[in-house]
Amino acid sequence: MTALKYLQAYPAALQAQVQQLIAQDRLGDYLQQRYPGRHPIQSDKALYGYALDLKQQYLRNAPAIDKVLFDSRLDLTHRALGLHTAVSRVQGGKLKAKKEIRIAALFKDAAPEFLKMIVVHELAHFKESDHNKAFYQLCEHMLPGYHQLEFDLRVYLIWRDLQPHKD
């Protein structure tokens, strides 16, 4: 039985369904059927514009975003698909915090729904720092169906792990 490391917090019945798809070699088909498209956002500039549009639509009063980029150093070994940071710098006599969002480069080739889910997740941290009820309510407000997308993203990560690595 394959360890479903990204689904450990989910009910056993859901894990069993994913395990069955793996056993039948149908996990990729399931994902392709649900998420057939690929997004066109391939540059950091385009990603910044995308994140800024979402922020303007849902979080106008949140702090400004200074930088958004795809980061090839973010990966699953660090348990990070995206990061939000406030980088503090001294400017003159003041301390300024630059808000940054970094998205794992693996999302350059992902379905648009997965990219949006990760960006929404990181944007939500501008208002709610913890993964609490208010945080997930904000995610669901910005992206209806957020919880299903998060689950399917975890399934996608399992599928990626099962693919032969191209070295």
C-alpha cells in the first residue's frame, strides 16, 4: 500500500478511494478529467499581476504586495508550496517591511485552479497569520470550493511523486 503522505489528515474512506485509483493506474486520468487545462502564467511579472488582481478583488485593505515570484528552491521536502514573508529593511531611519509571496516553481505547469488555490492561500495569510477557522473561511470566500481544490492538489502531489523522475 502506497503511503499517502499528503492525505494523512483526511478520513480513511477518502484515502481508500485514492489508493484504489492508484492501484487501478487511474489517478492521472482522474486528475486530467477534473483539471484538463494549464495556465499561461509563466513569468514572475505575470504571476505578480495575477496575485495583485486577486488581492485587489478580495483584500483591498491588506498590505501592499512588493514581490511575487516562482521559486525553484521551494519544494515538498521543505513542506512549502508557497510562502508569504515580510522582509524587513532599514530605509533611512525607518524599518520597512516588504511583503513577498513565493510560489513553488512546480506550479508553472499545473492546472490554473491549483495555481489560484496556492495564491489565494498565501494572500489569506496577509489577513490571518494562522491556519484557523477565519483563515479557511477567507480562503473559501476568495475561492469557492477551496477545500476540494486543496484536497485535489494533495492528490496531484501524490500523482507527481508516483511519476518516474526525469533527471
